[in-house]
Amino acid sequence: MAQLAVNGGTPLRTKPWPSWPTHGAGERDNLLKVLESDNWGGFPSPNVMAGEFAEKFAAYHGASAGICTTGGTTALEVGLKACGLVPGDEVLVPALTFYATPFAALVQGFVPVFVDIDPDSWCIDAEQLERHITPRTRAILPVHLGSRMADMDRIMEIARTHNLRVVEDCAHMHGGFWRGKGAGTLGNVGAFSFQSSKLMTCGEGGIIVTSDPDLEERCHAYVNSGRVKTSDRTAGEGTMLGWNYRITEWQAAVLLAQLARLPEQISRRNHNIAHLESRIAITQGLSTLPQQEAMTTKSGYGVILRYDENAWMLPDGKPLSRNKFAWALYNEGMRIEAAFYEPVYKSKLFPWKDAPVDVDYSATKCPVAEQAAYKEMIWLPHDIFLGEESDMDDLCAAIDKIHRNLAELA
């Protein structure tokens, strides 16, 4: 009789995982205030709640200014544009990320140059950056991936040496700190997402943080239909070409409550992640990415498990692939993703042949990113860590169950 659920056995877990997103009285009270105010839109920019949220979010991370926008992708677009890039300029980006990271550059005529990932953090490999720098390079766009941050010490050193701008993609790193400095404040600009799956959410939305007054002004203008001053209501003297990338008061109302809840959620996640990591450390064939001493406050969009197929040998002497292992684990009732990201240059979501600038990624190859994406990565979403230690124990028990019944997967 089959023991594994993938073969018809009883799943180890049938109870639901913690739900996401979370909400409560804070969101309801703020939304009612907006409803009764009759002031719902994003104009004037920033509007009342949007202005309050931007100030509090920026201060939480240690930035002097926040500029709310419609999404994480548009935050990246605006950040790059505000840094003075023009069509044809090159931007160094990690190979392993969501396609929106290089898309934000490519859609404006900037040229993404893919850099392989660090084998320990799976963020952009800072030690490979300089070999990709050319006379056309203008910016570095590091991504803090999952629960690890890019090596901002080395990245900023390289940026200063080569006079490059740094735009941090912080879509995964709300509340994370590197050597006491908040994510998004180490470079020139930081871009966060509030899409429905993120650590804070209002459904869609984003924010740009910076402590550079000139960049703040330019970001405000690009978000607010080109109005250089936040008080400008009409197109006139001092305007510049911009977009309407403003968020509404409804979104800001939800985000204010989400921000108030963030510290407790970070603490709960980190507690459960530490429990999981202690269990995974003694588990054959799986590991978590190495800890980063420079990351003084841990946060992150999820936890990445690294799968070693050579530790999962079937009776016929062949290794059990990551995909088959992940499918078996999923069928035991676990919340996981395999191949959560793939190298962007291989993604169907990244149709570079349609770009407004001439690019060719047909020969691009980043072997560490490809190995991680197609053979090693198992992604644990952040919301499962809002539960209890027993949830982590279930995950480890499911892994053990598969190992004990490995012959069923031959």
C-alpha cells in the first residue's frame, strides 16, 4: 500500500496554513475615514493618508523621504529615471529575479546586463560586477531576494569607484536592515512593492525611498504627472514630463495599518524561521542559504531551501529530481513553490525582442542562476511562518516521510 500522498496515500497535513493577507480593525477604521472624507484619489500628491504613510514608512527604514506609487515595477522605473539614465545606458541586474526588475529598465530604453548570482545568497554576485562594467554602464540594480540581502558593502564600494547609481529592488525586504541601515537606504534609491503577496500589501502599490532631496523632487514629479513641486496643481512653469503613478487614499489607508503590524509579524516569522533552520540543519539533502552577519535585522519574502539531488538516490541509483521531490512534498499538504523564479533571460514574461532598444540575450548564460532555478530552489512563502513552531515540524515530518518512502518514487 502506498504511503506517500502523491501515490494515493494519506497526506501528512490537511489543516490549512495561516491565511494571507491579514487585516483587522486598523484597516477597517482607516478605510471608513477615507470613505467619509469624500477625498479618495491620489491628487493632490501626496494626499492626506498617502503623505502620512510615506513619511512613516521612510522613517521606519531610516530614509528622509518616501514617494508612493502604483507598484513595485513603477517604483523601479521612476527610481532609474530619476537617477538620470537615458536610452542606451546599461544597468547591471541579477539573472535570478522577477522579470519586472530588468523590465523597468528595458521599457525605458535602458539596457539590462545580466550578472550571475552569488552561490550563498542567490542575490547578485558583487564580485562579478566589475567585469560587466563598460563605458555605457550607469547603474546597479541589486535585488534582495527572499530572506537574504545583496552584498551592499561591496556594491556601494564598486558604485563609488565607477560613479554608478544604485537602485535597490526591495520588493522582498520590508523591514530588513543591513548593518543597522534599512533596506532601500543603502543605495541612492530604494523601491518596494505592496502587491498582494508581499510582506505588506494593499493589493497593488509601491513606494520609493531616498534621502537625496534632488532625487526626492524628481521622483515626486515623475509620479505626479510631471509636477516638480508637490503643491503644483496645474501644468506650468517648472514642470517636467512624468506619469500619473499616484496611489489612492484607499491604498494608503490599508498600508498605514499594515505598517503598524509589520514589526510583530517580522518577529513571529523570524522565530519560526529559526526553528525551521535548526531542524533543516540536521536534515539530509536540504539546507537553507547561509546566514549573513551584516543583516542586523532579518526579514524577507520567504525562505529558500536548497535541494541536493545527490542526497536523494532512488533504488535504481538515479537521483530524485528537485521537481519530483517538490511535487511529493506539495502533495503531503505543504505550502511550497519549486522554480519560483527562473533566469530572466529565459523567461517567457521577458520578450526582449520587442524592446525599444536593441538587445540580444540569446547567448546569455549564468550557470549559478540556472542551477539554482532548475535543480535546487524550493521556496517557502512568508505567510506560512506566521503560524506556530508545529507548522515547521509538519514540514520537516513531511520531508522525513518522503525520505523513508523514497522507493515509492522510483
